Amino acid sequence: MANGNGNRGAPLIDVDDISKHFGSVIALSGVSMKVNAGEVMCLLGDNGAGKSTLIKTLSGVHKPSAGEIRVEGRRVDFDSPRDALDAGIATVYQDLAMIPLMSITRNFFMGREPVTGFGPFRRFDVASADRVAKEEMHKIGIDVRDPGQAVGTLSGGERQCVAIARAVYFGAKVLILDEPTSALGVKQASMVLRYIAQARARNLGVIFITHNVHHAFPVGDAFTMLNRGRTLGTFRKEETTREEILEMMSGGKELADLDAELAEFARADDSPRARAQASPAAS
Amino acid sequence: MATQAARADERIAQQPWFRKAMGRPELGAVAGAILVFLFFAIAAGGTGMFSALGIVNFLEVSAQLGIIAVAACMLMIAGEFDLSIGSMIGAAGVIIAIPAVTWGWPLWLCILLAFAVACLVGYVNGLIVIRTGLPSFIVTLAGLFILRGLTIGFTRLITGRTQVSGLSPAIEADWLAPLFAGEVGYPLFKAMAGAGLIIARPDGEPLVSGIPMSIVWWLVLTAVCAWILLRTRVGNWIFASGGDPVAARNVGVPVTRVKISLFMFTACAATLYACVQVVDQGSADVLRGSLKEFEAIIAAVIGGTLLTGGYGSVIGASFGALIFGTVQMGIFYTGVNTDWFKVFLGVMLLIAVIFNNYIRRKATSSR
């Protein structure tokens, strides 16, 4: 369906030296990255590293203070999320994707309902919308018995998949997924990861934001590290290992320190008094 | 594939018909209406409540409330309240009456003016709610007092009184007025009286000569709104705006436009209510419509609409209004002290809210 057409030379999305200031707060300073079609770019970084600001800039919520964004080689300026959508950049937020009380079909087509009929009798084409929703859900391996059932009855992973399927169906070229797996169990997370791989196979560019290296590493082709509003660099999968990524993500030193501290507690466990002292710190 | 089909079948079997019916928001109101009818069929069977005249009577009460309940329900589904409905009824009444009586305007022009003012009031209500981000409950509560105060103040200033009467000549001469207070279906009722199906007066004319326009308005409004809600893009936007305005806005739903339009719609429905009353009674009173905003919200809630928005049914709201009208008139016919009506109302509301809450939990719990 949504195949990347031509222009192999330019990356699908090219973020060039983006900065974003909120008053005196510098949220982003000189962030650059490129995402190609058929590639999953994992955006990694601790809380406060600027991941959210970056994706909000890419999805048209914020305007960059400096720098530029190019989509397929053309410079773009987004005034609203709608502009970004029209340019083919679809963002799936972790919790703002779906309305639980509305049906799968109504959620799927929210804001872009197919219509039929003329003049005052133009109406929401429920029959074809139900059919498409059911088909698209089937394609991603979710067998809905009734597309009229409320989204609230779906599991968290299924909801993420509906949101992603919706973005893909409406012609997204770049998918931005904001921590789609962080609230999910192992099984559900793997359902979402499988679907990310499927989207890549359809030649979409995916920007995948996560805290979890075990989710990022299997599907990622490249990893961009953010720290305190700056990029620490982009690494191809072949150039790096899971352990290296993990170390960069969490700050290797802090993990080593934590290890040492925990070992200390384990030793202190012998004396009850020491345990009583240690437990508040351990929690 | 075979296993998948088997799984699908198994899951359908887990959803018996009554669970499906439970998923409909209007179920409670329909069941409630049936119960109320059964009750009064037994309790008030011999009193003439279910004669043609009695039926038209309680349907007319239901219809007037139904007109505003349907609009309030649409707005509630979009996640907002309008507590200024009752004051708008009073305001629209005097806006129609004063120019017609005091300045001799033709009635149709007064009615158009009332609708224009209603659109403005609704627009301002909506704009303030959207711009300030304050709960519409508070904003329109302020609107309730401001509008009522303006109505009383200006009416006294212009006419020196709080009632405007003497509209009958203007109503009789007007071409637009029959649209609000006429009757339809006279030939049918005449034929029914002739066949002895309904009571005829001694001169052969039927005692009930047609269906009042308020009932027609109510049914048409319910049908059109149900269609908009369930079968148009705008309907989907209304559900989305109430369900989660941020998510809706993110996918391009014009939430602001939807909400402001619905505030204008509730104000216009209040004006329609006022038109029906003024044209029917030939007078207007500044205190008309007091507490109607709460009755409209109660009818919508009994109809299964959630106070939090995003879920509900105008058909349910209409049934809520029907329950309301039936009980109000039923208590009158059975001769029970009408004080008890308020008790019934409160209990009914409480049951409806608890029931709705249960339904919402069912609908949003993941399996």
C-alpha cells in the first residue's frame, strides 16, 4: 500500500541541527538525525533527555527555534499536527491514541470518516468503515469479532496496534511511536514489536522511542542517543552491541555504582539492624 | 484457519444477546419507560390517562422536555453542560413577546430574532468555555443567572411588568406561528372518531383533533439527532470530542467548532421550546423555564448519557423525557399528591447514574 516512491537519495526524514527553547529552558540544542524508508530508528535517552520535545517538534506540536526538518529532501514547516500528518508523519502517543468508549471502527476512522451520499444526506459510510477496520485488524493478526465493540475491551497491546494500523492505513510514511511498549507485558510488547517489523517491511520509516533496550535492539536498525537535549550520536546496529547500547542508555557508571551498592546491601543482610537501615534506601 | 474460526465462534458464544443489549446506552430508559407504562396501566387504568386525550396530554409534556433533553444530550456527549437552557427559555419568550406586543413587529420576525439571540448566547457560552478551559458547568451556571437577570431587568424596563400577554392577535395573523402550535393529522383523528375508536364530541368532531406540533418537533428532532450522531462524520466528532478532546484534536477533529455548535444548538432548542409555549399560550413570563436545564440533564442521564461525556444516546434521552412526562401526568391522574414526583425523580436519577456507571465500567474493562 503505502510504498515509499523513489528518491532513494534523500532520507525520508532528515532532522538537521534542531534547537528548541522554552523561555530560558533549552530543551533541544543541535539535534540531528536521519531516518530512511524501511528502517527502524530507535530514539533512546533518559527522562528529560529531550525525546518528547523532539517528537513533538517532528509531529508539528512545537515549532523548532532553530534548524530545519526535511521530508524526502524538501524543507517543511509544520504549523499544526495536521500539517505533519499531511506530510506523512504520523505520531502514535502512548496513552492518547484511542478513546475507550468508542468502537474500533469509530476510533480507526476518527477525523477521517469515509462518507457516502450527497448534500444533506452525506453520511458516515459505516458498512465500508466496519469492513476496512476488520480487514486491517486481520492483517495485523488481531481477529475482532465485531468492529463495533468498544476499544476499551481490547488489551493494551491491541490498542497500540489499532493506533499504528490506523496511521499506516492513512498513508503515513514515517511512524513515530512514543513508548508503545512501556506499559505492556512481555506477550503484548512482542505483538507490538512484530507489528513494527511489519511496518518496516512495508518500507515505512519508524522512529521508535523506548526505555527498554530489549525491545529496541531486536527491531532497531539504528540507535540515536539523546542526552540533556543533545545527540550523543547515531549508531548502526552492525556497529554496536546490546550491552553497549544499554550502557549508553542508562549511563554505564551509574549502573556499575548501583551494582556495587546492591552488593553492599546483600552483605549487610546478615545483621538485622543493618537490614533495617538499608531497606529505605533500597526502595 | 480452522482453529481461528473455532476461536471466533467460541468468543461469539461468550457474548449472549442480553450482554449485547446491555451495551446499548438507551436500554435503561427503554426498560424504565415500559415499567412506568405497566405501572400506570394498572394504577391509573380507569382514570382516562390512556384515552386519546390523556395520551396527548402526557406526550405533550414529554415532548416539550424532550426537545431540550435531546439537545442537552448531544452537548453532554460532546463533554459539556449547558445550565443556561432554562434561562434561555425565559429570555427567548420575552424576546418574542415584547417586540410583537410593544412595538407591533410581525411575529415571524420576533421568532427569527429570538433564534438569532439564541445563536449568539450559545456562541458566547461555547467560546468562553473553550477559551478559558473552565468547566462548562460553572461558565453556564454564571450564564443561568446573567441571562435570567437580563431577562427580568429588560422586561421590567420596557414593559414595567414581568409578564407579557396579549399576543393572541399577532399569533392568529402570523404565517410562521402554526409551525409551533398547530396540530397535524386532523383527517385521521376525524376518521377515527367517526369509526368510534376515539371519543367524539356531540357534534361529531373528535375530542382530540390532531397531534400537537410540539410532539412532531420532538420526534423529528430525536430522529435527526440520532441520525447525525450515529450515521454522520459530525456524529463521530461529537463522540470523539467528549471522549477525549486531546486525542480527537490530534487526529484532526475540529473539537472547538463541534462544541461551540452544540452550545448554539442547545440555546436554539431552548428557543424552540419557548416558541411552542408562547404561541400556545399567547403570553410570555420572565420566569418561564426555571429548572428546565436540570430536567433536561436528568432526562439525558436516565437515557444512558454519561456525565463525563463521550457516550450516550438521544433516543435514550427521548425515552428519559417520556418517563418524565408519563410519571408527572400519571401522578396527577392517580390522584397522588404531586409532591411525591420530586422524590421519584431523585430516586430515578440516582438509579440511572449508578446503572450508567456500571455500564461504563463494563465497556472499558479490558478482557
